[in-house]
Amino acid sequence: MAVIKCVNCENEILDTEIVCPYCDCPVSTDKSESYKKDTSALGGETVKIAVAKDFIKEKEAIIAASRANEQASDDKKESADDAANATMKISKDDVRSDTLRRSLEEHKSKKSKGKNDHKLAILAVTVVGIFVVIYLVIGVFRNIVGEGLFEEDKGNKKAKKEVTSSAEMKELGFEFHSHTLTILDESILMEDYEANDEKPWREYIKDTTNLTIGDGVETISAYAFDDMASVRHVTLASSVSSIGNSAFYGCTKLEKIALDSEKSKLKSVGNYAFTDCSSLKSVTFGPELKRIGEGTFKSCKSLEEVTIPDSVTEIGADAFLGCHKLVIVCSEGSFAHEYATENGISVELIKSDEPTEDEPETSAPSDEKGDENQQTKPSGTTSESGQGETVGSAIGSEPSQPASSQTPAPTPEKTKDEKLAELMSQLAKAKTPEESDRILKEIDELTK
């Protein structure tokens, strides 16, 4: 190990140093070589070690190169900044041009849309105008040329429809005319309906105010007319023997039930048959009735009088519930009388026309007096002028004078409801179409 001087700074250093610790100049003992290769102890890399003279030149070259590199990097940076500025400017111009392009496109689309809407409006107005012109032309044609033809065709179609409808109705077993529905055939009433079922006469329910059960019909099935809210009068033929459950349920406008109380064969009225018939006022049953079902006249608020014959042996529970105005007309001691008494219903007893044992039959005293005068008068006593015959005849005529002097009491005029009930009864008994038409015309005039 020896001490040497650095060729660059001339400071003393050990010969084992590779680089001068003072000036970082490489240390070399061989001055004849310009470069010497050595191996690094750390990485095994081959490095070039310059001598002092070459090191100065190399250092200057390195400094110059670094300056050149710095200048080049500055120039490059400036050029990059210029390029970026140029790019930014171009992008701003592109954005502006794109916005302008979009605004132009929107303007064009709005303009084209406005044109399309205008075209559609013109087309719609044109179509409407064409239809209006066609309608006016048809109207003019009808007024000038074809009104009679159109009316004739219309009348023919209507008549044909009525004929077809009438034929179909008769095949089903009923007919409808002048707000009157007439049941002709029992077959459509044989099977019980359910509540609110569609009946064969469903098309005429709202227009029916009068209902007639024709002669020959014996049974009215359950719920047969429960949905007839417009019917006001019901006429039952004397042949009807049974009214089913809820047959007239909810007929709120029903006012009168007409039936022949003497010839009626009605034997049974089903449960709730006339429930909620709130306009019904009076009913008179025939002599063959035996049963009035449960709740038959329930909630009939306007019911004032029901005539029940002695033949009735059964009246169901709540048959007259809610009938606050009701008076039952019946015979004393009958089942109806007992029922009314037990349920707190007013009763009007029917007076018998037969004389009782305490009330002997009375005879006309005038007849006895006349007979007595005729017996006591001598037969041979006569006057010359024939006064005997005159006196005798006068005496004999005394009993007849009071009888001839008695004028019959005027019959009260029938009310509209009574006349209508009578006409409905006649309609049920009508045997020919002519007679039915005549009665229906009278009903039309009466109901106007």
C-alpha cells in the first residue's frame, strides 16, 4: 500500500483507492493507457475507467451533452405544450361545430315534424269532409227520391221482426202486447227457477205493467216473476192451483191481484210468494185455499185487507210480518180468526146471511092484509057502475104499491183499478185473438 497524488487535484490518496475521494477522479497508476477495464466487486459489471486528462474532456463533454439534452428536452416540452394547446383548440372548435350540428339537426327535425303534423291535420279534415259530403248526399237522396222506399223497407223489417218475435213467443208459451205479458202455456212454469234466473220473457220485463196467467195454467213455479219490478196488476186464471215460493218476490209496484174468488181453485201459496210487494193493498182468496206459506206477505207495508176463507188450515210463521195496516177478513171461529187473534192482527168478521134461531123469519104484513081483505070481502057485493070491482082491485093492489114505489139503489161507479182488474180477468178468459185484441185496446185506453 502506497500513498500517491491524484492527477486531478493532486491530493494524497492511497493507491488502493479507485476514485479520488476529493474530486471523484478515477485513480490509475498506468498513465500510458487511455482506458482500463476493471470488474466491479458489486455487480460484476465491466466499466471503463478514464485517466485524468481524458476525464476532464469527458466531463466537459458530458456537461455539454447534458446541457444539450436539457435544451432538447425544453424544446421538446415547448413543442409538446404547443401541440397540446393546438389540440385543445381543435377540440373546442370540434365541440362548437358538434353543438351547431346538433342544433341544426333538431331544428330540421322540428320543422319536419311540424310539416308531418300539418299534413295529418289536412288529411283528417279531408276525410271528415268526405264523410260529411256523403251524409249530405244520402240525406238529399232520401228527401228527393228514396224517402218512401227507405221507410217502406224499414216498416217491412219492423213488421217482419214483430211477426217473427210473436211467433217465437207463442212457441215458447207466452205473448206480449201493449205492456201486458200473458202466460199461455204451463210448460214454461213447470220447473222451478232460481233467484234472478233469466226467464224466456226477459226482454219484456222492464216494459211489463200487467201480468196475466192464462186459463189452463195450474202451477206458477218458484221465482217465476221475482224480477218484475214494473208490474202493477196480476190476473190469475181460476185454473191456477199453486203459487210457488218467492214467485212474486220483490214486485214493489204490484198493486192488485185479480182472481175469481168464487171459481178460483187456488189451494196453496208458497213461502215468501209476495214478500216486499210494498204497493199491494188487498187480496181476496177463493174458497179452496188451504195453505198460506211462511213470510208470504212479509214487509207488504201497504197491505190493508186480506180475505181468508174458512178452508185455510195452515198459515206459516211471519206470514204478515211488517203489515201494520192489515185487517184480516174471515169468519168467526175460523183458523184465520184464531191466527189473527194470536198474532195481534186486526180482524173483520164476515156476517152470515142465514137467519139465526133467535131471529125468526119476517113476512110482509101488507101481503097478509091484502089476503085477509080478499077473503072477508063478499063476492056478490057490487055497485051498479062496477065500483065493486074497482074497490076490490084497489084493495088487492095495496100490497103492490109499496113494492112498486121502491126504486133500486144506484150502483157505485167502478174505479179505474176495478175496471182494469175486470178487463184483465176477461183477457185471461178470452178464447179468440179478436176478443183479446179488443180487450187489450180497452186496457190501453184505460191506462193512458
